[in-house]
Amino acid sequence: MSELATPSASASASAKIPRLERQAWERRTLTNRFLTLLTWLVAILGSVPLFSVIFMLVSEGGARLDWEAITALPPAGFDMGGGFGNAIIGTLVMVAIASLISVPLGILAAIYLAVLGPASKLASASRFVAKTLTGFPSILAGVFTYAILVVNFGYSALAGGVALSVLMLPTVILAAEEAMKQVPQKMVDAAYGMGCTPTQVIWKVVLPTGAPGILTGVMLAVAGAAGESAPLLFTALFSNYYLESLMEPTASLSILIYNFSAMPFDNQIQLAWAASLVLVLIVLVFNILARLVSRPKF
């Protein structure tokens, strides 16, 4: 039978056990509390401009927002009433055109970058160009499209959509590539082991598994394009009527806000506030959809 531990041995053993309780005045505790307080303070200060803008949009724009505002045409200078229904339609049409161009091209490029040739020189160059374009000034996208389309065919909704697609493309490419890289390699190897071709692996394994991340990138790109204004000044211009053809100038919410906010008429300024609220709500919807799509499924 082993001998019982003496009181002195027990005391020495307990003295070697570190104290796990947090001490109120310990240096690490004070540092942690200070940095936590500083983080909260910076977060609150940073959110003040955001919430002030939201409050102004809701108070100013909400008072003018009604069914007439979102369906009627823009009023003339001294006229009362009116709305910006054509600007809502024009914005949605140009974003749809940009999505039809950038989403397929972006996903195809991401497939090559992530699956077919991730280590090739072409992939490295394409990745570099895509990352560079993420910081591309939006007005230069408008100038580029102006030189290619507007000079030859005039201002149009199609030119506006092409300009927005230039801005959306790098976001779609990079987001889709990262989503495809997150697909477990074991799933890809198992598909090849079962005799699947590269095309079947992409369609049956990579794209379905990476779909949430891909859709998140698409939604964020769409939300960013919906609020752009500088490229549309050079491409879509503006119109006071509803869109009838893709090859004619069209209105957009961002340009309408820019035009009406500089006018000396109270009615137009109120419509600019209401249009700003609608534009923020559109961007908010796309951001919420992106969060819902990217949420893990259990």
C-alpha cells in the first residue's frame, strides 16, 4: 500500500498549481479591459456617421416616398409632384445587363483559375489583373466604355450596363475563385476516382458545392454596381421618360439624385432624398441576400 501524502507535500504540490482566477487589478486584465473599451468607443464613433445618414434618409426621404414617387416620371422645374419610376427601371435594367455579361464570364474565369490551370502563367496574370481592377476608379470604366460604345453608337442603357459589368467582373472572379478553392479536395479526388471527366467534376461537384460563395460574390457585385454613378454619366446619360430601347439614353437613380440635389426647387430636392432612400434599400436587399446565401446550412 502506498504511503499517504504528508501535509507538507500536499502544500508544496498545491503551491505549484497556477492560479487560474482572473485578478481584478492584474496588468493583463487591465490591458484587456482598456483595449475592449477602446474598441467599443471606436466602433461607436465610426457608426455615428452611418446612423446619422440613415436617420436623415428615413426622415427626409420617407416623408416624400409614396406610390406616385416610385411610379411617376420626373417633374419639370416648377412642377409639383412627379417621381422617379423611370430611374428605378433604368437602374434595374442596366444592373441586369451588367450581370448577364459579368457573371458568366466571371464564373468561367474562376473555373480556370481555381480548377483547370491554377498554377499557370495565364492564371497568375489574370489573378493580378483582377485584383488590380478591384481598385479601378469607376469613372475610368465609364471613359473606357465611352470610347468603345458611346462614340460609335451613342448614349444608351446597353453602354451603361457594359460599364457596370467592367466594375462587377473582378469581384465575381475573385469571389468565385475563393469559393471553388474551398471545395474539399477529397470530393474532387473521389469524383475523378469514380471516372468523372473534368467537365463532370466541375458541373457536379465544384459548382454545386461552391454555389453559396459564388452567389455571395455575385450579390455583392450587384449591390456595388447599383450605386455607381460616375460610369453612367459617360454612358447612359439621363432621360425623363421610361426606357423603350436598350440603345437609347436612360435614367438611373444615382444620376437622378445627382441632378435633383443641385436644383433650387424643393420638390426635386425632396425627390432626391426619396430616391436616395430607395437606392439604399435596393443595396440593402442585395447585401441581405448575400448574407442569407452565404450562411452555413446545418
